[in-house]
Amino acid sequence: MSDSQVVVVGGGVAGLTAARHLAADGFDVTLFERNEDVGGRVRSRRGDGYIFDRGFQVLFTAYPAARRELDFGALDLRAFSAGATICRGDQRSVLADPLREPGALTQTLFNAEISTMDKLRTLRLRADLRAKSVEEIFAEPDATIEQHLYTYGFSERYVERFVRPFYGGITLDRDLDTSKRVFEFTFKMLSEGKTVVPAGGMGELSDQLADRAITQDARIVTETPVEGIAPGDAAVDVQIPGETVDADAVVVAADPKSSRDLTGVDAIPTDGRGCVTQYFAVPSGHPLANSDRIHLNAGGEVPTTVAPLSGVAPEYAPDDRALVAATTVGHEDAGDDVRIESDGDLETQTRDILSAWYPAASLGDFELLRTDRLPFAQFAQPPGVHEGLPDARAPDGAVYLAGDYTHDASINGALESGRAAADAVSEDLQ
Ligand SMILES: Cc1cc2nc3c(=O)[nH]c(=O)nc-3n(C[C@H](O)[C@H](O)[C@H](O)COP(=O)(O)OP(=O)(O)OC[C@H]3O[C@@H](n4cnc5c(N)ncnc54)[C@H](O)[C@@H]3O)c2cc1C
């Protein structure tokens, strides 16, 4: 046990994980979060019987750190069906993983969007990635996702009709210029576990991490921005509004831009990838209301993906309505040249797309409920980025970094980083 004081800056997934482990290691932990609630990029809001995550996002149950840090049972997880429904014009076809979902084998085999050779390559890729560890994936030579797929032998048709909307939606990069490691890691996670949301919304994940930290006696102080940190010889001064707090160590787990401002560590990546998620109510009789598979727009860019959330987790919508999330990749504030239209234009395009995909179904009282514009959903991950990311001990003095930006841009990366920062502090202070 130690009575050393540790301050954690930021109550996102990384900061909450760090606080929990530090408190469990016996430190006196105070976490300052500038917002009124914790969770950072993983939060949910409730309204009129709906649950709105802060932008459409999912958890992969195969994430190694999620398996360690979260209690899946208590999260009451709801799973999407594996694979995706590929939509173009009025054509819809299912591409599932036939090894995990034998019931979808026929649909997948007869999916005319994807050639037999590409289906076989997908199975080979799956086997190759099963044999590799996550560490091996991130240690291998890098390339863009697009380069890697062509080197692997996939056809242009496969890339255009499946990978661009699907992995473009995950990496928020339809150009597929992102590191192939992110593709391989995500592909492995998708094929080795389930894609889920907690019944009570993605924010439950952060709430569980906060509860676990509080159970270990960490203090969580919201609506308190840390304005500066000054490492000295023996302690670190932490400035909060109207007060300076002394700490033996500080873990900076803010978003990348704020972490860089607070610590001056230039290796923290600050280029971002963004998206816009619009939430729509659709009539409960619409086919999307009963679907549990992500729909990919293989015929255009707006929206990139459509997720039938209440078809997967009925708790996301009131009984007589269904909740659908339509996400368009790109954001003008992130420097993307994609033109992101007004809320009304996006709504019109989504309505048109859904009418084209399901021409026989009435959109009836289809209604835009909410638009989330997220200019910085993830830090950009071009090839080679991972070896340049800072590690927990990068700042001077007793200041440590946690945050997805020390690992990879995902919930898993954030969870891993929180644990790594806590371990570094424990090792150095005890
Ligand atoms: C729309 C969207 C979709 C996504 N989809 C997925 C997905 O499907 N799967 C996946 O794995 N990942 C996804 N991600 C990425 C994932 O959410 C992030 O990688 C992860 O949540 C980052 O957590 P973090 O704790 O590192 O940072 P953050 O969540 O950014 O937390 C940082 C916290 O620090 C606080 N803070 C900042 N400055 C200060 C300060 N000075 N003082 C006090 N507090 C401060 C912030 O308010 C925030 O709460 C998505 C993200 C978004 C936004």
C-alpha cells in the first residue's frame, strides 16, 4: 500500500481504467473530468424512450483488454448478426461469416456482389489472422488497407462493394489510406467474437468502469477542467479552477489535443477522423426495424452505414418505433474534402437511400431525432503511425500518458493504455 496521491486528468475509457487500477494498487486517486459526465467519446443520452450513443459505435467482445477490464455479463450485451447486408440501388445481399453463422451460408454463397474467389480469399484471410497474435499484427511492416488488399489478391469489386463501406465506416476513412494493421486487427476481432452494444447504450461501458474505480475508492470529480500541470522535483502541481493540487504523479488521459497541450509531448497524434451520425425513428413495421445486421451503402457515400440499433437492442427505442443510426464518414472540421451536407440534406439522402433499398416498405412517419457531428472520433492512423506513438512515460517528471493515442484508436486501445499507465506509475512510485 502507498499513500501517494495520484491525479488522473480525463474520465474517458482510458482515464477511468487508469483510476481503477491505481486505486486498486493502493494510491489515493482523484480523477478530474471537465464535462458533467464521464465517458469521453463513449457516452449515451436518453430521451423520449430512445437511447442515443454519442455517434454510432460498437464493442467487439474479442477485444483482449475488454475481456480483462469489463464485466460483459453485467453489461447485458446485445449482438449484431455477423457480416453485413450490402445494398446498392434496390439490391440487398448478405455477406456473413459462414463458419460462425452456418444459417447464413446459402445467402453468402449466392451473394452475387462478391465473387467466389473473393469469398475464398476472405476465408483464407480469416485463417491467417487467427494464427497471428494482436502484437504480431501491430509489429509487422505496414501499408495502406487498399494496398494490402490488392497485394492479398482481392478484386477491385470486393474492395469497392464491401471493404470501402464496411472498413471505411470503421476506420472513418473511405479512401482506405489507413494502416493495414487496423484492418487486420479489426477483421480478427470481428471474426473471433461478437459485435455488440450494451442493452442500456454504449455509455454503460463507461459507467461500469467508473463504478469499478469508485468501488476501489477513487474519487471522480466532474465539471473540473485541469488547466495546467507543472512537474517539479518531488511533486506535480495540478491547476484546476481556483486551486492548485499537489500530486506525487499525474496520469494525463485527456483527448489527444488536450493531452498534447498539457504535456507538450509532440509525438501525440492530433490529426483526426470524423463522422456524422443521424438517428432516425422508423415505423416498427419497416424491415429495418427487425433487422440485426449492419447495412452498407455500396452505391454511394451518404450515408456510409445504416445500423438498425433497436433491431439488435430493443431497449434503444420505445415499443412502437424503431431506432436506426445512419453514419456518414468525414467531417469538414477534420479537414476532409468530403462535403458534409446540412442536417436536412443528410436526412433527405438517407430517406432516399432507405426507400431505394426497401422500395416496398413505407417509411411512414420516418423522423430525424438527432444529429451528432463528431469532428474528432479517432486519431488518424496512416501506415507506420503506431511505432511513433508516445508511451506512458513520454512526458518529463512524474507525468504519465494514457489514452487511445498511446496504443491504437479504439476502445481496446484506450483500455490497454489506462492499464499500462497505472502499471508504470505503480512501478515507479512503489
Ligand atoms: C463516433 C465514434 C465512433 C467510434 N466507434 C468506435 C467503435 O465502434 N469501436 C471502437 O473500439 N472505438 C470506436 N471509437 C473510438 C473510441 O471511442 C475511442 O478510441 C476511445 O473512447 C478513446 O478513449 P480515451 O479515454 O482515450 O479518450 P476520450 O474518450 O477522448 O476521453 C478523454 C476525456 O478527457 C476529458 N478531458 C479533456 N481535457 C481535459 C482537461 N483538461 N481536464 C479534465 N478532463 C479533460 C474529456 O472531456 C474526455 O472525457 C469511436 C469514437 C467515436 C467518437
